[in-house]
Amino acid sequence: MAEQFDSPQETPESEATTPDQRRARRVPIARRLTTSAAPAASAPAKTPRRLRGGAHPVRSFVTVAAVAGLVATVAIPAFAATGGNTAEAAVTTVQQVAAKNAQSLVVASEATPAALARGSYSATTPEEIQAKKDEEAAKAAAAARIAAASTASAASAAYSGAIAQSIAPAGSVVRPLTSFTSFGTPYAGHKGTDYMAPLGTPLYAIADGVVVESTENGPGWGVYVKIAHNIGGNTVTSLYAHMMYGSRRVTVGQTVSAGQLIGQVSDTGRAYGTHLHLEIYVNGSWVNSESWLVANAG
């Protein structure tokens, strides 16, 4: 009985075989038919060794060659465009990205620190902003005072009453105004009596004394004068507020006599309408100005 061997086309010459495999190939055909008793229809189809062994060497080589050609097609023109300078290509790419974002950054090779001038930048903190507002408010107030002084000076020229340098002998107590239209009653927070009088009406010291304060810019009083007196053994101070700009006739430290001219009526400071704001203190305690004048003025 003839022996059947596997086709040499199915097994490459370089493939190693074991002794068991060689003995299997020499098994007689009849014996092999006996061991294969199952119907041919139920046996699974034999898979070719080429499919089970992986990709064909020739096909793999063609695939690798195609990929290499594609890489060369892209890389060689880019390399030629930059002249072979990789660093220059990287810089160009960064510049292109920056241009797309519409942004640029320039860093100087040498930087020289310079001190900032105070006027070269604006105020940003709440304290600086408030200080700026206060400064502007002070300038506006000064401008308003100048304008008011000009108006008051023009109005005082039209004042028809007599302006005497003195209206009473020394050593007596007199009223600060020779005439007034009405006066206001003191109220909470307002320590003084308001005597309504025309703009420019002359003001006189109520008694002999020494000037202790005299200014054009008082805290709410505007232009005012304060005089210290010794009346009947009591220390008395009198304050005359809202006077006309430029009308003060006395300075700090100057001695004055009762009835001496010290200024003129106006509405400087926090005032509504022209009037004299008169405050009187006896031994350091505030008293009603009108009641004190009624009791002491001759």
C-alpha cells in the first residue's frame, strides 16, 4: 500500500519538523481513513497555513514602503523651505500662532529701571480718590468765597447807613448793631442768636477787650472775630460770625474798646441770608445772647 506525504508546497523547506510529525506523515492511508470516521460534512474546513501564519512578507514590505514615502513627501519640502534650520522653523511657527491670536510680546534685551513720577499716574486707592475730591471741593469753596467777596463788596458800596468807628465810650456794654430787623431764637445745636440786618451793616465790639480770634475762613462761621472781655469780674467772650469778606478791622492780640467798629454783616460760611450770628460765653458757659444784652447793655 502506497504512503501519502504532505505536499511540499504547504510546508516551507525551512520549517523544522519533529520526529513525531515525520511518523505521522508515514501512517498508511487505510489507517488514516479509519481514524477519520466522522462524516466529511461535519468536519470543519481546514484553514490555509498562510492565513494562520500572519501577513505575507511581501505585503508587509509594500506597506512599510508606502508609509515611508508619505513621510518623505511631507518632511522634505518643509526641510527645504527652512533651509534645514530646525530652530528657525520653530520660531516661525510661534510667530504664526501669535499673529493668529492678534497678540505680541517684545522683551528688551537690556532693561533700565526708572523711577515713576507722582504725576504720571492717576489715583486708584479709595484714600487717594477721597483726597482728590477734598482738594477739588476746597478749590471750589475758595472760588465761591472770592465770588461772594466780590458781590459783597459791590453791595456794601450801596449801603446807605453811617459807618462810625465807635458808637460808645470805653468801659460800657453796648449792642453790636445799631439796628436790625429781627432775630432768631436759639435751637438745638445752634449756640447763638441770629440778628437779621442788611448786607454791609457795621458791627461793633460789645465791650472793652482783646481780640483772640480773627479769620476769613471759620468752621461754618465764615469770616468771624472773637473777643475776650472782663465785665464785672466775669470772663466774657463774644463771637461775631458770617461777616463780610475783607471787612475785618481787627487782628489777633489787638485791644478794642466798647462800640469799636470790627467789621460788617454778610452771609459767609453756612448762612442763609445776611445776618449776625452772635455767641456769648460767661466764665466758659454759653448764655443766651439777647437775654444777656438786655440785662447788661446800657
